[in-house]
Amino acid sequence: MTDWAEHAGWPKERIVVIDEEGKTAAIPKARAAFGDLITAVGRGEAGIVISLEVSRLARNSPDWHHLIYLSRWTDTLITDGETVYDPRLPADRMVLGIRGQVSELELDYSIQRMIDARWNKARRGELMTVPPAGYDLDDLNQLVLTADESVAHAIRTVFAKLDELGSARQVLLWWRQQGLKYPVRRMEPRTHPITWLEPNYGTVLRTLHNPIYAGVYAFGRMTTVRELDHDHTDQLRVRRVRRQDAWPVLIEEHHPAYISFEKYLKIQEMLGNNAMMKAKAHNKAGPAREGDALLQGLVRCGRCGRGMYVGYGGHRSGRAHRTMQYRCSESRNQIGGTDCQTIGGKRIDQAVVVAFLEAIAPAGLEALKRIEEQRQADHHALEHSWALQLEKAEYEAQRAERQFQAVEPENRLVARELERSWNDKLNELERVRQQAQLARKNSAPLSEEEMMRARQLAQDLDQVWHSPTTTNRDRKRLLRCLIEEVQLTTEEKRYRVRIVWKAGAVTERDVERLAPGATTSKTSQEIVELVRQLAQEFDDAQIARILNRQGRRTVRGNPFTQANVMSLRGHHQIPKCSIQPARDPKEGPFTADEAAAELGVTMTTIHCWLREGILAGSQVAPGAPWRILLTDEVRRKLSGGDAPEGWVSVSEAARRLGLSKSYVVYLIKTSRLEAMQVSVRKQRRWRINLDSAACKQQTEMFSKNNNGPQE
């Protein structure tokens, strides 16, 4: 084409060749070089556009007609080397437009034929791609269960643990807690190997959402949509089709399965209900969470029949200790009305728990038997998993050894790499052995003593329920095993609680309503006496800070505030601190931060000296401000100034006295050696006076003992 242009009279230096091989001409604005061509034509810088096939310049109508339009007004010719078109002429513009439409139609037809062929193959269940871990393709391109026993066992364990734990996240946490790896199919060209990786949340969800494990062939779970970005560029994006009835192709019993299709549908429903926002939108229970509301997701309004939400009062940072309520606020959210009902939750929870424990009391021993059976099954499953992992690691190590032994010793370029690989496999084998041994130890069956304790607990389920090791999530899951829903209705003097059990039976309980401001609990006597003691020296704000540092909470589970402490003092007639203790401006006592400022050190150093006994101090109670006396001797000892001439370091003192450095530091702390702190390169170091009377006595004492001091 360059020669043709030269022969036609265009100078060679003005001929520009544009080649964007591999970029489609079907998508508008997808080629930068074509945009440069349009710019040159629009500026009148191009005399002619030459192409092997003019319709291939752009196989979409917007770009093609834009080129023809600009060429018409800038006197630019278009040619394919055989025919020259002048866009100024209506006949040539018509021919160019028809050729562009034919080219676009040809492209659409070729793409449509390929798409139709793919759909026809998919409708027959024969369109196979790379299967996920757990399946392989045989010689006839049919899906079969993998021959790798460890991979198949891992897939089955995921579904078994989901039945037991009821949440994909809990399955992931269990998997990581056991230290197991998870099989993943790598999308590498040709080989597509199975690799064992640390699982993440997406890995577990992809397994649980994939219908292939239910023996179902599904096609069309993903759809491609064309969208415009903010910069008006055309983009193709992939979207997931989540509803099974919207999948174009779904063939049941297509290949061997790990689970049934009915179980797969239940799993999808469970995972959908576990999504909190979706659960609220569809009035579902949602997953059991860690909050105090034990009836979360089970409570229903006895007036309007809608689900009731959980509301926590108090500061958000103390969520686990805030007041808790059940609220029916759907009408307020929908039509701007008022809450249908608002009921305090703790006493309602207590009434339901009492009814629940009464219902399950006769089944305690039977539950213990099933728990032991489940524990034995889990133990054997975990043993089997680690045995397979160990067997695989041993095979990899033996294979690496065989490869190393097969290489010629003189070929060090290859031998070094094979030796490194062999060492890596041996290290991996040792790691798997250690993890397997630890896992077996942690999952060992219960001993006879533990079984006896378990039988006692089975007869006293109330103790198990209130045990600190039983979490709120555990309690909620237990309640959901038997309770379908709890209906609450507010009456004048009581709350009517209607418990609907899974089997259809109904139990009713009445909870008395308290008068406004009444409470069912009071502050413990221990806290009252502590406040009485602290009030002798500290104001209410300081007392509140001390109580919070000790981890204490009010009867409602909230942190203490100045107002809480003032109310508590008034209720128990505790006088307010009115006299501040006298303090010497030079010796104190000082608080920890004041002592740090006096000595020119950090708070961390002060607390370290207090713990080690270098600095003397006292507290009225744990968490209270320190009271530290800084005498002239203490200031000289810890001020960090220059030591007198002749004072030596800890190492030198240990050498001269024949003691260890740790024992020398012990003597300093107990004031049996005269010492002081000095600053050395912004660090504090001890300097010791070996000429002091106390030190001479120590030296004489040590010299009498030929064997040296006993530490």
C-alpha cells in the first residue's frame, strides 16, 4: 500500500502507516491509533486513507460513519488499492455505508453462530470447561469424581462442617484453627494443577455456592452486560445470576455428586439468611451473633405479626454491656408512625431460657451420648484428614528424592536445584507431622474423668448454660434448635410471652412489668465499699476512672461515669471528698506522670521502676493514682546526672565483686549497693560506688566464702 501511494504521487515522507494488530474493530473508541486517524482527517491533514479492505477499518457503525462524514467535508479520499471512493459524492457515500453495514452484519452473524453452537452444546450438557477441585474430566470429556482421596475428603468435610456449624465463616474459622489446607484448582494453561492453600472466606463460599457438587450441570450462572463508565467508555462486565430458576441450563443428576440437589438448595437458603441485611429485608432470623439478645431473629410482635428488631442502648463502644430491647418499628420505618411495641429484653430472655431448660432437662443424657458420638466422628474425620495430608507430603518428599538420585552427580547445575527441592519437601513433611501430632492431641477423646464430669453436667444443664465457656452464639444456636419463634405482647401489667416450638407445641409465660425507674438488681456491696474507700481521697470523676480501669460496670452493664458515682454515693450516703491530702512541693507524694516530669523520664520508665522495686510507691486500690515520694536520695539516684569519678558500670562491678550482673542489679534494688542512674547516649545506665562502706562490707562477706555467693 505504501508503494501504491508513492506511485499515485504522495511523497514517501508524508505517508504514515498505522498498524494495531490484535485490537478489535468492533468496539467503538477501543483503538487509540484509529482515533489518531480520525483526528488527522478532521484537521484536513490526510489526503487519502488506504486500507486492505475499507470495511475493516471499523466494524461498527458509529466509527465507520464518523470517518465517512469527516472525509466528506475535508476532501479526503478512501481506497482499498483497487477502487477510490470520494465521500463528497452521494453514490460513493452510499456504497461505503452499505459496505460498512455488510461488514458489521458479517461480524454479528459469525459471533452469533459461535454463541448458538456453544448454547446447543451446553443444553446437551457437553460444554465442559476446567472443573473445580473435586472433579476431573475422563477420556470422554465426562465429569467424574477425583481419584485423589485427600481432595474428595476435603470437599465432603466442608459440607459436613456447614451442617454442624451453620455458617460459612464458622467453617472457615474451624478450618484455620485445625491448621488444614484446602485444595484449589489453578487456572494455569494446559496443566490446571490442584494446589493446597490456606483457605479464605471466598474459597469456602465458592465451594458452597457451586452447583456442580450437587451433581447438577448449570450453564448461564454468569451473564455479560455492556455498561457505560463515568468517562463514557463502553465496558463489558460480568454479573452473577443468583436465582436458580433464572439459569438457562440446569440438568440434574448429570454426574456423580457429593451432596443432593435438595441439600444444595437448603444450603443456598441458609447462606442467604445468614446475610444480615438480606435477612432483615426478608424477615428472617439471620445468623447467630455475639450480642446479648438471645432471641435475636426469633422474636415476633404479638400485635402486628412482624419481626422485632434488637436495639441496644448506651454508648456504642460498650456494645456487649449495653441495655437491650426488642422493638417492633416496621410501621415507623414504612409509614412514619410510632413503634408498635418496645419491650426490655433481659427479663424476656430469662423467661424463655427457663422454659427452654425445663424442656430439654429429660434429654440431657441422650444429648451427651450424641455429643460423644459426634466428637468421635469428628476425631476420626480429623485423623483421616491429617493421615491423607501426611501421606501426600511423604509422597512428594520421596518423589523429590528419586529425582535427585536419578541425576548425574557431575551435573551440579541440575543437582543443586533438585537438592534444594528435596530439602523443601522434607521440611514440609516435618511441618505436617508436627501439625498432625498437635491436632491429634487437641482432638483426643474424653478421658474417664472428663466423661464423669460430662455426665454430671448433663444432669445439670443450667450450669452448662451459665458457664463462662458457653458463648452467646452457642446459646442462640441451642435456642434455635427447638424454638420456631417467640411472640411478645405488651399488656397493662405484664408481658405475654408465647413460645412456639419446632414441633408445633406452644408454651405461654407471663413476665410482670416493672414500675418506671424500678430495677431488678443493685450494685454489689464490694463496689460500694470500694467507692467508700476511694471517696476519702478522690472526686467522682477520678473514682469513675479507677472503677473503669478495674473493668467494673454498673448494674446495667455500662461503664461508670461521674454521674453514676455521684448517684451511688447519694444512695448509700457516702460523703464527698472535701479535704485534699497535704503534699510537700519537693518530696510529694507525686502521681506517676508527675514523677516522670520531675525525674525527666517517660511514664513507661516510671512504671517499670515501680514493678521492679527500684522506685517505691503505693496505691489506694488497683487502678488508682500512684503516690510516690521523691526524697533527695531518690532524686540523686534516679535523676540521670553525671556520676562521681570512680563509680563503675554494672558489668565492671560484677567483674570486680565476682558476681553475676543480675545479682548486682538485685543488690542495687535492695539498696545494699550505692548506685545512681546516668544518661548514656539517651539511655539510662547504672553507676555503682565500689568504695562505699556498704560495698566494702559486701566485698568482705563475699571474700570469706571461697565458693562465691550463692544466688
